[in-house]
Amino acid sequence: MEANIVLLPGDGIGPEIVAQAKRLLEGVATKFGHSFTTSEHAIGGNAIDAFGDPLPQSTIDACKASHAILLGAVGGPKWDDPTARTRPEVGLLKIRKELGLFANLRPIQTYPELVDASPLRREIVEGTDILFFRELTGGIYFGKSGRRPHPSGEEAFNEMVYSTGEVERIVRMAARAAQQRRGKLTSVDKANVLEVSRLWRQTAERVMKEEFPDVAYDVVLIDSMAMHLISRPRDFDVVVTGNMFGDILTDEASMLPGSLGLLPSASLGSEGPGLYEPIHGSAPDIAGKNVANPLATFLACAMLFRHSLGLTAEAVAIEEVVAATLKAGYRTKDIAAGGPSISTSEMGDVVLQQMTA
Ligand code: IPM
Ligand code: MG
């Protein structure tokens, strides 16, 4: 297969981990007989510095012409000034919208070797395997916003809007994933308060009843879900929710496995390239030190092969190598629990060696 993959290294540790992922993509290409063309483009803080824009048009054009996109991370203290004209995060929100990436998939899986690093007890988290579908291009993060005068000074507002069609498409995508997994879907909303959630719930229930009678479906309110997620995480299979609830729940869920450095995510639309990234962010405090964990980015590459290129064997090969690497005891500093650790590039070496062995 020939594929054109855009790399967006971004800020902080982004460039280091994407450099290792590039080596892995080349390793997979050699092993399985593919030819991948990669090109690097700017996004986030470095794009603000170089172009005055966190998402330059040249990056958008390159992404639109690609088969898949691999992103490192964006943001850092250098661009945190709340009065700045623009911010790195704007680049991320804009690329999601430009490419129609309405579904953010975040798998939360535990690795037996790392469960004791979880802030929760082993008997609660062990065996947790949840796939989140967070709606990514609508809701309150994309509604009208502004400020207006108020007797006390000012008031600010953000509108939360969802249409029937926006709910239908993400619920369908999540339900199809549930059919391939343990056959359970949980929709999370705040229908006891929000009109938007009442439309969400009505729509989700109709889609599930009419199109997915084989999937066990339930509904949980967002505040209860925040509790259930840490008291009985094993009970959930696929979870679907709106943009802001999903943002918060997936960060909460990312703590369950005890290792942020292992969690990838995929952002998908109904057509066109998908965008794949580790969820750990730019970690400016350790940037440039060759200590960051590249495994989440490797697992993001696995998702890229599976969802954008349809290369399942290649995806499985990466996932197996990552699991074997952990089993063999290799650790970057973040997951070493104070024990011996290897560097970012050494982890790249180990994974690549096993991949091409
Ligand atoms: C995420 C991030 C982004 C979001 C920020 C950086 C805009 O937190 O991908 O979850 O809230 O969507
Ligand atoms: Mg977030």
C-alpha cells in the first residue's frame, strides 16, 4: 500500500515522540512491504511563532491531501498569556472542525504490569477496557460565545447546541464499535437539566431501538458517571457523550490505567483522513530531555493503521510489540515507579527491534 501521512509534531515533547513514531512507521513499511510518504507541518505554539497562526493554511491543505495525520501535542507556558491574540489550542479545535472530525475515540485499557501505578486499587481497575466516543466538533466548545456589559461589570456566555444529525452520527459510530466489542453502549448526558441533553437522549434512544436492537443500551447522567467511572469502571464497554462531558470524563478515565503515557486517541469523520495523537499533552517540563514516553504515540500509529488505512495486521503487530515491551520490563521514567528506566529513543530502539525481528 502507498499512503501519505502528515506528521504534526507540535510543541513540547511532541517533536521527540513523533520522531520515534516516524521510525516506527518506516519499520512497519519495511516489514509489511508498504510505502509511506511523510511530511511535517506546523501546528500550535511553534506555528504561532513561525506564522502568527496556530493552524496555517499550508498545514490545513497538507492534512486535507493526506490519508492520515499523526499529531504530537500542542501548547506550553510560552503561549499561555490569557490576553494573547491567539492560543495553540485554537489550532487543535480548528483542525478538528476543518476536517470534520466529529468523533474522538479514546480507548482506556489497563496493562497488567502497570495496574499498581493506578491511584485506584487493583481490584477495582484490573481488566478495565472502555472505548469512549466523545463528540468533537459541536456542543459548547463550538457554540456562539461572547461578552456583554452587565451592571456588575460584564457577563460572558457560551451557547451549547446539538442537532439531531450530530447526535445520530456519533451514536451510530459508537454503536457499531459496541457490536464489535462486548455489545454494550452507555450514553452520558444531563437530561435532568439541559434541553440539549433531552434532544441527545431522545435521539440516541431512537437510533439504538431502531437500528441496534442487539446492543445493550443504557443512559447515565454525567455527574453519576463521574462516580461510576472510579467505583465500577469494569462495567463499561463503549461510552458515547458530548464534547465537554467527554473532555472531562476521558481525562478522569485516563487516570484509571495508572499511565497516561500509554493512551492514544483517534479523531474521525465520516470520510477523509483521521487524526491520531497521544492524549498526554506537550509536557513542557520534560521537553527536549529525551525522557518522554513514546508508547502512546506508537499506539496512536496502531489506531491510524486500523482506522484510516484498514491495515489491521499492522495495528495488531504494534499493539503486541508494545505489550511485549512492557512485559519484558522496559520502562520510560514516567512508568518506572522509581526503578531503572530507558530514554525516549532507547524505547524507540527496543520497539523497532522487536517489530522488525
Ligand atoms: C483534549 C484537549 C483539548 C480539548 C484542548 C487542548 C482544546 O483537552 O483534546 O481533550 O479540550 O478538546
Ligand atoms: Mg481534554
